[in-house]
Amino acid sequence: MEKIKNSIKNMDNSIKTLWLMVIIVLVIMLILDAANFFTFQNLRSMVFQFPEFGIMAFGMMICMISGGIDLSLVGIANLSGIICVEIVLNLNGSIGFVPSAVLGYAAALAVGALCGLFNGFMIGYLKIPAMLVTLCGLELFKGLGEAITTGPALTGLPDAYKLLGNGDFFSIPFVIIPFLIVVIAVSFIMRSTVYGQQVYFMGTNNEAARYSGINCFKTTELTYMISGILGGVCGIIITSHFNSAKSDYGTSYTLLTLLIVVLGGLNPDGGKGKVSGVLLAIILLQLISNAFSILQLDSSLKQLVYGALLIGSLLVNIMRERVALKRETRLAAAKE
Amino acid sequence: MKNKKTKAILTSNQMIIVYIMIVLSVLIGTKNSAFFDFSTVITLCRVALVTLIFALAEMLVIVSGGIDVSFPAIACLTLYLPVFLETKIWKIDNVVLIFVLAVVFGLAIGAFNAWMISIMGIPPLIATLGTSSIINGALMATTSGKEISNLPASMDALYSSYFFTYTAPSGMTYSLSVLFIVPVIFIILTALLLRKTMLGRGIFAIGGDRNAAKVAGFNVRKIQFFVYMAVGAMTGIAGVCSCILARTAHPTNLMGSEMMVIAAVVVGGTRITGGHGTVIGTVLGVFLIALIENNLIMMGVPTYWQSFVVGLVIVLGTSITSLRAKKIAQSAKV
Amino acid sequence: MEGIKKSFGGVHALRGVNLEVKKGEIHCLAGENGCGKSTLIKVISGAHDADEGKMWIDGKEVSKLKPIDAIHMGIQVIYQDFAVFPNMTVAENIAMNHELMTGAKIMDWKQAHALAKEAMDEVGADIDPDILLERLSIANKQLVAICRAIINDAKLLILDEPTTALTSKEVDKLWEILQNLKKKGIAIMIVNHKLDEIYQIADTLTIMRNGKYISHGAIGEYDRARFIHDMTGRDFVETKYSPAPSDEVIFEVEHLSRKHAFHDVSFQMKKGDVLGITGLLGSGRGEIGDALFGIAPAEEGTIKLNGKEIQIRSIDDAMKNGIAYVPEDRLTQGLFLERSILDNTMAASIKKYFMKGKLNYGKMEEATDAWIQKIGVVTPSSKPPIKTLSGGNQQKVVIAKWLNTDPRLLILNGPTVGVDIGAKYDIHAMLHELAEKGVGIIIISDDLSELVQNCNQMIVMQHGIVKGHLSNSVSEDELSSALSASGVPAKEAAAQ
């Protein structure tokens, strides 16, 4: 018991809040519609949904820790998805599904990396603020996607393509695999590689990082490239989920991923953030989203709730900091 | 000295936009001679009307060092709610009241934004993104996207009021709506505000160096509240204008226009980091984007390439503005 | 002011300060960096409120002052960063305070121009009033700030470290302007820590140390010894660093040049040498450090480390060759304030700890703990954020960060600025030890006593060229005069 009490005390404030919110949602659903919510079926359907925005959130996370932001991820995902689907559609007949899918997947990742490279160049070399670059990037990538599809969704994919996003293995959805791989990979990269630590340093103090021998341009490029690749992975999953490709799937994910990282304890100015926080936030948001559908609430109310949560969580953080500062000042004055 | 000044003006951001517009006009005109007609000017004015108001408001925010992406949502709310109240609840017909309500709602939301940003210290992008989502979600949930197409007669009356009507050689008539006076008034007011009043200089001050502004004696809080509330009021009016011109009150049509507006502002020479910007530049930026958007087809660009081309223009425009700023920062000092 | 106390969230910035400035008097507020001078000024100007204590302006008691109120009462502050607006013109910047003070709602551009011209005439400046401030040099920016301050019938003019960016000629000009203002009955307070300048200009002074008021009085009541004693809390002890002589040349630089920075710089360092590079700002002293560390590489000349010629084109090159650099501005360039002591210590040498496919945190902790012991940082562990440490301890960690990279040449720019006397002593001792082991140490500094006591060789830079090589047989006064003789303007010399 003591051990549990201690570990709760030592937890980050934002993680504490997240657990609290998770418990609140679970309790509310317990009261309102336990029968439909707490079923294996429902759990399974949730697992089908969160990987596509969850992986995006990790891309957003790395960029934010580096002191920037990546608002173009939805555009990258759709563009990569479109290219992947184009390849599969065109080559499926000649070389078979599996080779064309492999090529398609590879192309999606490459496109993601290229988009990220573009973002990273504008931000790291031209020093244009990340918010502006990635907002522009969103338009650009979406526009490119639109140009390739000429508007309507690309359909006509072989059934096998659906498998990744909609299939399962002994009731465990396939999509959980790329998700888990990403979680482990990002976790490892941020904690145990030289690059990961450099991202934290750069996000904390860009100038000091430079003076400490960190190549900020290379680090920035790598950061947005990784984010772009993660966007590419999402593109693959999303197009598999819908069995088609379009330039504007998942537009609500931009707000959602921003909300996830903020709830997950990331500081918008950079330098802070852990995978565990983001993971918990992803789960929380999935629970909320799922609660909405179970309770058959209007999905646009979700947007309202997300917006309110975004503002609310930051307000709570700021008030908490102010109270802490006041307390410290009072203590110090009393000491005198 | 005179030569240096003339050279500076000729290579300024504003003139570059003018050059581009001239080049584009020539390009379009050679493909479609109907372009070189007064009707084009009228069409451009009509298309740019609402964007002009948005852009002027957004320019104020960006110059002050902040940003506001909630303005499309505010406009949606201010165009829908007053019309809803008048046609469904109060059953009256008063276009002045519509405008007044729009301004009031806009001011209220602007004040909320200002509170979050100035007093609570939430980053402007996130704060206004939150506001935008809340409004949009609420509107969608309550209206399910259904528009009110029976506008009060007084609004329709404004739609049908023109300054003048022009008949092109082709026989088609083009009219300039009286509503065009609104952006014109705002252009004059904004220019005067920024150039001639201490409040306006204060906006530049906090955009240039917020701390310096504070110690110089500026009331930073007051200025920030003014800016975000001005955005609210201006977009409120813009929303109603857009509704009148579209002859229908659609609760979510204007969503998604943030990028275009911010692009026009940045292309016009306003630095995203704050402290720099001109009314002329913004107006030119709006017209350039309108020119491009409206005439892509005439330039031979298929519709599905349009998003990409506009995106490219935005990227180029913002790169140029940022590069210029970088060059100045690194150049030899006097 | 009396008994002013001010705390920031647990950090006591001011603990009971008393201060008095009279009309037509130049009063100097002296104290080492970090003693609380800046905070005191912010309280006087209304930017901060004091937690305790009283303040009187013109005999009237004031409290809860807002910046605009202070300005109305005649208090004008010229901050170290000038607090000017880079995006506005010279004329507007100068007229700004006046406009704000008169509560004008309308901006009168004609009047702004007239005011600007008037102020510039009085000050003797000649700057294009329509040019944007971001295009001006630092010295000119300061002139604009001064013009702005005098436009407003200031009663109390406060200048915070006004001479840091000025050449000696500009400093003389500044004193002239201040003397003129003094005759008009304006009270002037200068925050400064440079002994010689204080003797040049002050009538009376107040000395602060660690946030406390120490003493005050007329300048005549202070001789060097008392001054240093009050400022540092220690008596002036004259020690000099004299290493064992050696013939081994460990570092050599020949005809190093970079346009507009420095020209034809050559020197040699033997084992055991601690080389001091000094000169007024703009003399090239800082720029040589930047060139050797690859921040702003040299364009001509050769660099030889341990006999081998090396190319330094980037920070990466410098670090690969074992060159380390402790930067001037600890807060913005050296520290990651929110991160732990461990992170800060390891920041430049993370690559070393990537073993068996991942970072070895265990070894990093061991190394940090070892450094904490060795350099004498006061902290319970390496986990707390570095911002909890004092300035002196923070600087020790910055140095440890570089020592952890096993450097062969360590360059330090202003190593003991804002560092308490105990830490200063420790740092100097560390540097001597390293030098004797064969690590080249270069100290770039404007602290004359630091240079004379710790460097056995010194280079005096002026206008980009080496004006003199001195050994530490010189006294501080001799060094001071070597520094201040005027010469040819920098651009001309460096372009030759």
C-alpha cells in the first residue's frame, strides 16, 4: 500500500490529472450505459480506432518537444495514403497484391519522409516559425493530394488491402501492431538515443544547444522527417480502414492530436514530454470518443468537448503553476 | 538619399506584389481577352469583399505579435445566430439589429480570447483553436449544417443595392454591391488607427518587443484586449456581409478560410513574428490571392490543382517575407 | 528608499536595501553581477512591486508604482537592453515616452521628428530619424535610448550598466552628456561595477552585495581597498599565477584574421600557460573566442594544436579537435535552466555514453556525481533542475560540462561574471590545475583583477589588432592604461 501511495505522489501532475479523467469517464459510462460500454466487443472496436490518430500524436509529440509543432500531419497522411493506393491500384494486376502493397507502403513512408524533410528545411534552415510552415504545409500536401486524385476518392482496391485496418488475428486487431511498434520505437528514441536527448535540449534552449555542440539544423530535419514518416504510417492505416484514399480524411485529427499532446503533459514551448503521458492521453481521448458514440451523442459535440478540454487543461496547468509560485514566495518570505 | 529611397520603395514587398499582379494579369489576359475589362475589377472586388475585412482584422492581431484562428468560427456564429433569432424567435425584420448583434457576439468572443491569452497566458494559437472548436462544434450540433435560406427582407434589400451597374461589351451586367463600402471604411479606419493613434502605435510596440512596451508605459493588457475584440467585431460584420452576399445563412460555410486569410496577410508583408505590417500590403495581398483563386481556370489550371497552386503561393509568399526579415537581421548595422 | 525587500518565488533578490539619490548628483550603484541591482531598478521604475519597505520620490511616499506613474514622476530608466522597439523608426522611439507621458491619443509625426532632432542635437548624435531601429549598431541604439530619456524632463535618470557596449571615446562622450544633465539639476544614478569608471564619474555611491545594502557615501570616502572589500566581502589579496616554465608549445595561432572582427592575430601558448585576452568591447577579444570555437570562423591564418595544424570551420570541427568554450551569457547560451544538473553536465558529451545500442544513464550519473564532488557544487543530488543552484554553482556546472569532453583547449568568456567570491576562487583554482596538467586555458575577460591574478600571459586587443603582449608582472593599473589609450577606428584597422 505504501508503495502505491508513494508512486502516486511522485507522479507527474499531468499524469495524475489524466488518470483522474480516465476514472471519471469510466465511472460516468458505468452509470450511463455500462451494458454497452464495458464489453469485449466495444474494447475491440476502440482498438481499431485509436492507432491512426495515436501514431500521429507521437509525431506531433516529437516536434513539440523540439520546440516546434507539426500541423501538417493530416495532409502528409492523406498524401502518403493516396500515393500508396495509386501504386496498389496500378500494379496490383501486374505483380500481384503483396509486392504492390509492399511497394505502396514503402512509397507512403518515403513520401512522409520527404514532406517532413520539406518542413524541416523551412523551419531549420530558413528559420520560418514552425506554426506557419506546417499550416502552409498542410495546404500544400492536401492540395497535392487533391491534384493527384482530381477530387473524388480513389477506390477499387483489392479486398486484401482492407486487412490491415479492419482485420484481426484471434480477435486482436492487426492495427495494434504498428501502434505498439511506434510506441516502443519512439520511447526508445527519445530516452535512449543521443538524438532523442538532443531534441529535448534543443527544445529547452536552442542557443545553448548550439553552443553545446548540437547541430540544430540536422536535429530539426530528423525530427520533422520522423514525424512525416509517422504521418505516412497513418496514411497507410487510414486508407486501409476506409479501403480508399482521399485528400481530406481525418481533418478533425489535427485538433485531436494537439489536444492529446497538451493533455499528455507537453509544454507548447518545448523541452518537455514523455511517451507515457501521450499514451495515456490517447487512451483517454479514445474512451471519450467511444463514449460519445455509445451514448449516441452528436459527433460534432465531440469537437466542442475537445476545444473545451484543450483550453480547460491549459488553464488548470497555469493556475496550478501560479498557486505553486505564490506558495514558494510566501514560504521564502516567511523564512526571512 | 532620394535615389536610395526610391529604390527602396520600388523593391518593397508591396511593389513586388504589384509586379506579380501585373505579370499574372498579362498571362490571364492573353488566354482570355475578356479579362481586360472593367468587369474583372468589379468581380475581384466582390470576391475579395469579405476576405478584406478578415485580413485587416487578422493583420492587427499578427502585428501585435499574436494570432487568431477562431475568426471563421466567430463569423459563422455571428452570421447565423442573429438571423436565427430574427427569423425564428423574434420574428422581426431589422438588418441594423443583425449587424448590432453580430458585433456584440463578436466582441464577447474576442474578449474571451483576450482573457485566455492576455490574462491567463495561454499561447494564442492554442487558445483560438480551442475557441474555434467550441463554436464550430456547438453550431454543428445544434444546426446539423442546415442553413436558413429565407433571410429577412431587409437583408435581401441590401443584397440588391448597388453602387453602380456596369454593362460589359459581352452584354453581361456587373454590379458593385453597396456592402463594398464596409471594407473600404475598415481600410481607412485601420490605416488611421495604426498610423495616427497611440493605440495603433501600441499595437506595433507590443509586437516589436512586449517587455519594452510594458516598461515604456504601454498598457499591454488593454491593447491586447482591444486587438482581439476588434477582430471579434470586424469578423462579426464580415460574417453578416458574407451572409447577405450569399443570400443564405449557412452555419459552417466559412470554416476553413483561416489559411487563405493568413496567407493574404503574410504575403502582403506582415511578419508572422509581429511588429511589421501595412494596410496597403494586406489589401494587395488579398487581391493577389483573389486574382489567383478566381482566375486559375482562365490560366489553364484544372480545378483539382487549385488547392495546390494556392498552397504553393502561400509557401512562396511567406518564405519571401521571412527571408527578407532574416536578411535584415543579419545585415551590417548602421 | 528604505528597507526595500523583494523576493521572487523563493529566490531572495533584495533583502533590505537602502538608497538615497539627491538632485544634481551622480550616484553610482555598485555591486558585482547578481547582487540585485537590476531588481532594485525594476522596483524603482514600477516594473516590480516591493514586498516590504518604503520608497519616497521628491519627499512623497509612493507605493504600488506602475511604470507609467514612475515616468510621470520623472523617473527614466535606460536598461541594459535599452528596451527600444526594433520595428519602429529612430524618431518614433525617441518621441515614444513623451507621447505616452502626455497621454496623447493621437500620434503626431511632425512633433516626433522635431523632438528627435532636438534630443539628438543636445546629445550630439547624428542618426537618420526615419531609419528602423533594427538596422542600428548597438552604440547607436543606446544613443537613441538616451535621447528618449532626456526628452522628458527627467528628474531621476537611471542607467543600467551603460558602458558595456561602448568604446572608450563613447564612454567619455557619455560622461560629458551626464555632466551637462547634472548641471541642469537632474539626479543621475548609474549602475556599474567597474572601479575605474566609478572613480571617473560618481559623486556618491551605494554598494550592494548579495541583495543586501552594504554601505554608501561620497566617493572620496572610498579608496580601492575599501571599495573592493565592500563589493566582494573579502580583502584584496594579491596573488599571481606562476606555472612551472616549459618549452612545450601546446597551442599556436598565426596571422588569424576575419574581416570587421580582428586582424593578424598571432600568439603561442606553452604548457602551463593561462592566456588572458582582453580589450574593450568591439576590440576583437570575444571574436577570437568565436573563431577558435567555430561559431564565426576565421578567414585567414593558421591554427596549430599540439603541433598539428587544424581547420576550424564549425563548432563540430572545434569539438572534434578537443576545443571547448564556456560562453559569455550563461543564462541564454550555457544553461538549460529547466533541466536537471545531470542533463546540463552531460549536454556536450552525450555521445560518449551511447553504449551497446543505448544511452547508459548509470554511467552518466556516476560521472555527474564525480564532477559535483570535484568542483564543489552544493547540491543534494544531480536530479534537481539547475535553476535551483546559485550563479556560481551554475557556472561550475557549465565548466564541468566542458571538462567532461576531455578538452585540450578550454576557452572561457567572462568565466566569473555574476559568480560569488567563493565560487570564483574555486573556478580559478580549477583552471590553474588544468593548465598545469597541459590543457590550454584562454580567459577572455574585462575583469582586470581576474586577469592579472590568474593569467601568466595576456593579450590586449584594440580595434581588432593585438596591441600588446603582457606578462603578469604588470599591475592592474598598468593593464588599465594599456586598455584605454585610443587608436584607429576598428573598421579601418581590420580592413588593412
